[in-house]
Amino acid sequence: MKKQRMCRLGLSGSAGAIFATAVLFTGILAMSNARGLDKPVKIASAQIFCLDGDRSGNLVRIENAVIKAKEAGANLVAFPESCLFGWENPDAHKRACPIPGEDSGILCEMARKHQIYIHIGLDEKDGDKLYGAAILIDDTGKILLKHRKNNVLAELMTPPYSEGSGVEAVDTPLGRIGVMICADSFRLNLLKEMRQLKPDYVLIPYGWAAEETKWPEHGKELMKTVQKAAKAIGCPVVGTDLVGEISHGPWTGQVYGGQSIASDAKGNVLFVSKDRDVDMALVTIGGK
């Protein structure tokens, strides 16, 4: 670790948003164990509040976070899983769009407008199938990579998400970036596949939920999961969770508790975001 600096950012939500005005805690750190990445890359982990089904409101909150990440000097902003409709929301079968499509087009324009890379989890409709997807968009608004979640926990929604296959990484001016989604990081075979792709770092959007009474302790399981993934892959991993509540299915009422985390390749924790509150952490990867 080369340097550490702490500062605070303010993030104003839309009028009437649950959090009104939230204070964001930002840690800026430099990691020395990213594979061959000589140029420093600043990544903002945007732990936002997401309301199931509130597509327009969630887009407002996403853009507010994009603006603050850009103001903080980030090259890339990473968001949680299923940001537009909420994870395991059956309404997404009717409301989700193809990728590319209307929803991803709005996010691409957001990236182009603010000249920043965006990594985000969103649901994707392809024919009669619904996928949990994540996309990486560059600062010109081009989709560089799309990953479909493999480990979909089919018992939580009827009909369930369709399964993706494998993992991917892409070469960019910000380094070689790998992408997985939440429960994909539970599977050792997928971690091994990602290691073989030799990314400089990996971005993982999470929807990490548990009963209210199990927080804040449940955040420790997220920490262990991200640390294990980083050590197995052999590079830094940034895991971004959300704040909110599941509103459909057998996990109705379970809470997304935040506590987003980054780990270096040795399992050292680089930041942990706030418990059950909006937050943003800024982490610098690479550089001499």
C-alpha cells in the first residue's frame, strides 16, 4: 500500500428520497499488487439506495452518484446488482429491456455525458428469458463487456432468472477488467476461470441481503467472500453492495445492508463502506 488519504463527500438525493442528504465516506488508497497496471486507476464504489420497481428514481440516484464520483476524480464508478428494478423482482420479466436497449442506452449516455466509465448490474430481457446482467461502459458511452450471472438462485423467483455461462475480462485504457456478479463469486470453478483471464482487477456487483436482525454481522460474510475471491483470482476485487429491501418472493423483507468492500490479492481489506447507509469509497489501483 503506497498511500492513504481520507476525506468526506456529500451526496444529495432527489427530492423526497429516503435518505434526503447523505454523507459519503471516501477512502483513497493505492494498491501495489494489481497485475502489471502501471497507470493508476481511481474506482468509485457507489453504495446507493435502490427501491424495487422505482426505475426512474433509481436512475436519478445512479446519476447523482456518477456526478459525485466524477467530481471526486474517479475514472470508473461501480454500482450494485440489479440497480433498476431490484434483484429477484418478477416485474422485471415484463419491464426489463434487451442489452443494448433503452435502459442500457440511458446508462451509456450517462457515461458519455459525464465522461466516466460505468460498471453496473441490471436485468436483461432476451426473448422470453430474463438474465441478471452486468455491463461495463466506457467514457464515450460504448458497452465494452456484458456478463450474465451464472449462479442465479433459481428457487427465489418464478419463473427464475436464466443462467449465463462463464466469466469475461476485457482490455481497456484502465487496465484489464474482469466482471462477475454476486453469487458467481461463490463458485470456485468461476474464480479459477477468472484467474486464467489474468485481469488487473475484478468488479463484482452484489445484492447482499439478510434478515434485519442479522445485520451488521452479515457484512462479515460479504467481507470473507470478497477476500476469498481476490485471493483465488490473484488480483484486487471491488465488491459493491446496495442499501434497500427485497419486496418479492420468499426473501421478502430481507435487507440489503451495504458494507461494500475492496480486497487486494492477498486478502487485505482496502475499505469497508457504511452499514445500511448510502456511501461511496474511492480506491486507486496500480501506479508506481
